[in-house]
Amino acid sequence: METENKTTEYEPLNFIEQIIEEHNRTNRFNKKVHTRFPPEPNGYLHIGHAKSICLNFGLAEKYNGLTNLRFDDTNPETEDVEYVNAIEEDVKWLGFDWQDRKFFASDYFEQLYQYAVQLIRLGKAYVDDQTAEEISNTRGTPTIAGKESPYRNRSIEENLALFEAMKRGEVEEGAKVLRAKIDMASPNMHMRDPVIYRIKKTPHHRTGTKWCIYPMYDFAHCLSDAIEGITHSICTLEFEVHRPLYDWILDQLGTHHPQQIEFARLNLTYTVMSKRKLKILVEQGYVNGWDDPRMPTISGLRRRGYTPEAIRNFAQKIGVSRRDTIVDIALLEFSVREHLNKICPRVMAVLNPLKVIITNYPENQTENLITENNPEDETAGNRTIPFSREIWIERDDFMENPPKGYFRLTPKGMVRLKSAYIIQCEEVIKDREGNIIELHCRYFENSKSGNDTSGLKVKGTIHWVSVAHALPIEVRLYDRLFEVEEPEGHEGKEFTEFINPNSLQILPKCFAEPSLAKAKVGDKFQFQRLGYFCVDKDSTPEKLVFNRTITLKDTWAKEQKKNN
Ligand code: ATP
Ligand code: MG
């Protein structure tokens, strides 16, 4: 049908794609697209970085281009190889491949130095002897011009000699810097003779003590982009005001000139996203490390049980824009549920166990009952689960005085055990304090799931685990790390004051069906009616530890209808 072609799915271009297509049309970069992801190795990556990764690698994929991984390691004081390794692992895990293009800004230190020398030769940079404080005090304000440094008009020869002395380590830290000579009256503060090199006598994690002068971000970044032949240098909005400086440096030096394009950074409700703040959470012990499952870090989300597919899908859904917004974390959770629902085998586990004895079921008898692995996936097949006289059920699946509409087990009430029999509660056994310790029930032999001839009608289905076969497990439940949607930006309050004291709940005595004994770290399951769970790295051969990735929504109601 001819008309159908015109209405096939059409994804409108986002504003960055529009820019790229315009460049392709005018042949600005010979129709090439070469992006980069440029993390500073001073912390672990978070979900905001994931957006940037998906964007940079995604654009290259779409336009048959390339993406470099570049470590922006120009500050030896905060950077570490631990972070480099973690970042690589996270980018790979997200599903992206930089092939042989892993670069470090520190690899360009010699070239960057030569570029700085060239700027001096052009009369476009000078060594300033003013202190950091003096420089800052003479910078002016957006409406008042700054004051030129008394050292601004040094001769080129003097500047070259001084810069060389700085490089050789003959100048004390803080005594001199190299500044670009632009315009102290520029309305853009970044153009008021920005510092481009400073002395730091700190060993660098890659170059050791070879260098004691380090380029500033604005100088190193544009030139690293130029050196690598980047076409589209995509960054977050706060760099928009740096763009004139990006362009100025490359124009002076006459290098390849990428296009810087800014987009709005990702903010999420109920969390903080800056590495500095995440570091505070780690270092002050609010969480147990960068990969704590409550952290918005990629490693935390991975340990929590999130999948790369879910994160990529989320990035796709939120898109890119130039307006700062806060995305509802529920949107991320939706993507996670959507994917886990497709891939997770269904199993039964009881988190808060109550013992049920089926008094009319033969002692020492075990039946292997058949149940489906994933109703969402026909290829997932079936498995067997052992059933016997004593089973664990969830404590809140029994109520002595149930409210109206409670369809689970009650005194004299009936309920279906998932993929097994209908049982009826006959006796509630309590201890001296009146706590329920056990239920005595009977089962209806002819009510077996799949072959039910009992004619009994029950409204509720509950999950269970055979006591004799149960696998003891530990389960960790997580809630939001912060109690408020926006933990940042409250006058006079630290973001840490909004931490949710109940964000982690450990349940050491849970039981799972025996098929889980084979589960390995990272394996993911739906515990029926309870949510999605994955095996944590804290598991031992004696005991598996499960993280609850996320709760279920209302899918159980639908399931029940199907199964009865
Ligand atoms: P943070 O403020 O969390 O420390 P950063 O920008 O200092 O982040 P970098 O390592 O410099 O961290 O960032 C690497 C890349 O990731 C940059 O291109 C940056 O713009 C991008 N990025 C960082 N945070 C976000 C975010 N929240 N949303 C989208 N992109 C981000
Ligand atoms: Mg940064």
C-alpha cells in the first residue's frame, strides 16, 4: 500500500541532530561525525553521565561516525586510576565501544605546552605574577570592567623565558600563572584574560612528576578536541558561556575547529547528581561505597539490578533539550520495570515468613509441581517446584480480622497457593503473648492448578515456599535515598539533612524456592508479588544475598485473573 509509506514512524530530529544534518548539508566536516565522552576521573559515573554517553555514542552510531573515550585528567589533585578503571567498566557495561580510541588529555601535555608557547609567540598569552586573590579581585563584575594586570605587557621573550622556568619547576606554586591576553572589559567574564596554565607540584597519576604545570580545563578541552579531530563537542549548558573562549583559542592557533554544542544536564528527583556530593555520601559513610545500590551511580544502579537496556531506553525517552528540568525518577523506574518484566524468570520467595502446616497432607511426601518461568515470554518454559506438608507463606497474607476486600487467607477462609492447591485455614496457633506462630490448614486434593475439579471458587492467590526445601536467603530492600524531591538548594540546609534514615532495610531470614540455589551474582528474578530482585556481590556460598531492584506495579491483579 503506497500511502502507508508516508505515515511510517517518523522520529523528529532533536536539535543536535538538526545541527549535524545542517553541517552535513553544508559539508562543514566533510559529512563526518566524531564525538567524544570526556569524563574527569575524579569520581564514579552517574546516571547523568549515562545520558551524555548515550547521546555521544548514539549520535555517532546514527551518523556512521566515531566516539572517543577521553579522560580529562588535567587536575592531579583529585584524579585517580581507580576512577579511570571504574569509568571504563561503566561505559562498556552500558553497551558502548570506543574501540582503540581511549585517550587521556595528559597524553597531550607536550602538545598543549607547545600550543601555549605558540600563543605567547603570537602575543596572545602572558605570564602573570599576581596572586590568585589579586587576579580574582581585579576581574571586575559582569557590568564593571576588570583591571589589566601590571604584567600584561611583558615582552614575548620574557614571557617565553618565564613560562619555560615555570615548566622546569623553578617557580613556586601560586607565584605565577599563564593567562590568555584577550579583553579585561569583555562582558563575558570568561574572556577576561583567563588563566590557562598553573603550577601544581603534585604528581599526576599518569605522568608522575614529569610536569609541574597543568593546563586549565578551558585550554585543554578545546585543544584535545582539536587534536582528536572531534567534529561535535557536546557538553552541558553551563559551558555555553565558555564557548567564546573555546572558539577564541582554536581561532588564534588556527587548528581544526569542532563545534561545541550545549544541552541541558539531567537532574532527577530524590537524588543528587554531582560527583562532589556523591563523594561526600561515600566518604562520610551515608552509603556503603560508590556502588551502594541506593546511589545514582552507574555502578550502584548495576548492583541494584538495573539493566543497560533500561538505562539506554530511559535516555532515549528523556531526549535532549536546552532547558534545564528535573526528570521524575519514576520515569527511570518505569524503564527498569518494563525491561525486567520481559527478561526476568518468575520465582517464589517469602520475605516475612509464617509457617503453614497442611494437616491432611501426607507426611514425608513431596510433589514436584509445574509452574511457568515467565508468562511474558513463551520461550522461557516451565520448571518444577517442590510442595510438601509444611510451607512458608508471607505473614501479611494472613489476617485474623481482615478488612473488606481482603482476598488472602483468613480464619476459615480459602486461598489458592500459586501453581498448587487451594487451602483453607482451620486453626491459628499463637504463643503465650498472642503472636501468631503457625497456621493449620487443610488442602483440597482435587484443586490442583491446571487440573482443578473441586469446583471451589477462591478470589486470592498467594505465593509460598516448601519449608523442607526452602533456601535461606538475605534480602535487602531499598527506599529512596532522600526524603524530598529536591534535596539540593535549600537555604541554610545541607543536602545530607534530607537523607532518608530508612533507605535500607535488611531482612536476614527469608526463604526462596530451591531452584535459586544455582543463582549467580547479578542474576535477576521476579519474586512473584514482591518485585524484581538480583543477586548481590555480598553473597557467599552459604547464603545468597538479594537486592530488591524495584517493586512491582499492579501486574499481580492481572496475573491472578489469568491463573485462576
Ligand atoms: P559532576 O558535576 O557530576 O561532577 P562533571 O560535569 O564535572 O559532573 P565530567 O566528568 O566533567 O563531570 O563529565 C563528563 C561528561 O558528562 C561531560 O561532558 C558532562 O557535561 C557530562 N555530564 C555530567 N553530568 C551530567 C548530567 N547530569 N547530565 C548530562 N551530562 C552530564
Ligand atoms: Mg567536571
